[in-house]
Amino acid sequence: MNVLRPALLTLACMLASPVMSDDLPSLGDASSSIVSPEQEFQLGRAWLSMLR
């Protein structure tokens, strides 16, 4: 019984396949950005000044 529980747990972990999503945005790609880095910087400064 001591060997069966870890073996079943290992088998269950190996058989559980994670769901892959291909529709995630590319977070680090500057070419697919809607706003330029300068606009993003200005927007961040505006939000920061509103929070202060």
C-alpha cells in the first residue's frame, strides 16, 4: 500500500495534460504594439500622477 499511493499519484500527474492556449498576446514584441514606447511611458506617468 505504501508503494501504490505514490505510484498512482505519479501516474495521475503524468496523465494530466495542461490546456495550452494559443491565443495569448505577445507581451514583449514591440512591433505588435498599439501604442509606442513613448506613449506608454507618458500614459504610465499620467496614471502615476493621478495615484499620488
